[in-house]
Amino acid sequence: MQGVADALGPLFLLILLGAALGRLRQPNGEFWAQLEKVIYFLLFPAMLVATLATANVGEVPVVRLALALLGGMLAFSALLWVFQRRLSLQPAAFTSVFQGALRFNTYVGVAGAAALHGSSGATVAAVAVALMVPVVNVLCVASFIAAGTLGPSSLGKSLAALVRNPLIIACLVGIGLNLSGIGLPGWSGATVELLGRAALPLGLVAVGVALRPQALLRVDRGVWAANLVKLVLMPALVLGVALLLGLDAISRDVALLFAALPTATSAYILARQLGGDAELMAALITGQTLLAMLTLPVWLHLAGS
């Protein structure tokens, strides 16, 4: 347990630092909005390309990792729709619960995997991102369509954004460079790696800045349902499947980590743009991020990390 705490503790401190800076409005809101764009469109894609282009991806059990992660995601996606009526939520609120239960904070996931298992963990995490990001985006956009909150114009914009998603493009570029044998020749490798190193610490601080403590005052059926799935049921299922499939320790830990991550801060923007319940989304993002500081170490300890 101490080893897990030592690995994840600095990550949580960076998130809390961001929360303090956000509370103090330092430097200012516009600064953080622009920095988030730099991280999302440049630094984090650079880290994914640097990792995937040079890693020995052949050592990652991609099929079994996909079965564990995507199997859990698809299973709870279906269950949420089955229990939609029992939750008695308005369509907008349901889409936020859906996002809260399925989306994951990529920055925390990759940083945690690297902290726990070094470059090997980062490689498995990059593969997990490549597997999960396209699927979760399709599922969440589909939930807005099925709930009837998404108009025709918004649908077109959402599909276009999915195609242009920088994380998906970075994964494809990195895997392409790897499989082609090109890699990152000459100075390009060191340059892209330097850019990527800035992504995780800045990304974690930005996660903290995005938290909204006042949103924690909202505690209703939707909050309980999303938190139960995201922080308890999803990791339990993925851990069980990972053990059943015989994943190695690193892949098992990364699969469990990604299953137990708090929801993504970007979900708030999507909820606001696509007709979801933005205030409920803010409550889920803030609550899950804070709760995950307790639940993540517990899950990883149970897995034997």
C-alpha cells in the first residue's frame, strides 16, 4: 500500500495545487483555458507519439487488454441504458451520468501508470488510450443522440470533432511510425520526447484548476449511480476479467487503473455543448476526482501492486 501511495501521492498533490490555483484565480481563467488547449492539442499528443513510436508494443497483450477494458466499458454502457427508467432521470441528466460512468481522466491514467511501472507502464497506458478513446467518444455521442438532446448541427460537429481528436490522431501516428520501422529518427525523437515530458505535470495541475468545489453540494440519484459504477463496479469487473485472462502484473495494474479513474474534465464541456446537465457533470468530475484519491490506492493494493 505504501508503494502505491508513494507513486500516486505526488500526482494527487499536483491536482490539489491546481485546485488551489484555480480557487485563487492565479494566474487567471484565460491563462488556464489557453494552457489546456496547448496540453490537449500539442503536449499530450507528443507524449503519445513519443511513447508509441519507439516502444515494443509487441510485448503488450493488446487483445486481452482490450477485452478487459472495452468489455467493462461496453457492459456498463448497456446496463446504464437497461436501468435508465429506474434511475428516473431527465434525458439531459442521464447523458451526464453516462459520461460520468464511462469517461476517464487520461492525464491521471498515463501519469499513474508511469509512476507505478515506469516506461513499461507508460507504454501499456498509451495502448489503453488508443483502445479506449475512440470507443468512449462514440458511446457518449451516441448517448446524446439516443437521449434526444443532440440536434442535427451538433451531431455533425461532434462527428467532425471525433475524427479530428488529437489523441486518436497521435495514437495512429505513433503506431504507424512504430509498425513502419521509421520510429522517430534523428533529433525528432528527443524533441518530441521533451514536449511530451511537459504534458503530465501540467495536465494534472490543469485537472485541479477545473475542479468546482461548490458543485459538491449536489448529491442526488445521478451522482450516486455514476460514482458507484465508475469507482466501484467498473474496477471490480475489469480486475476480475484481467485476472481471468491472466494478464501480466503491469497490464493488470494499468487496466485496473484506467477502469478506476475519475471521469474526464472535458466531459463538462461536452455536457454544456451537447445538451447535457452541465451542473451534474461538474459535481461528478469534482466528486470523483477527490474520491479517487482514496479509491485508486485501495484498488491497486487489492490487486497486489
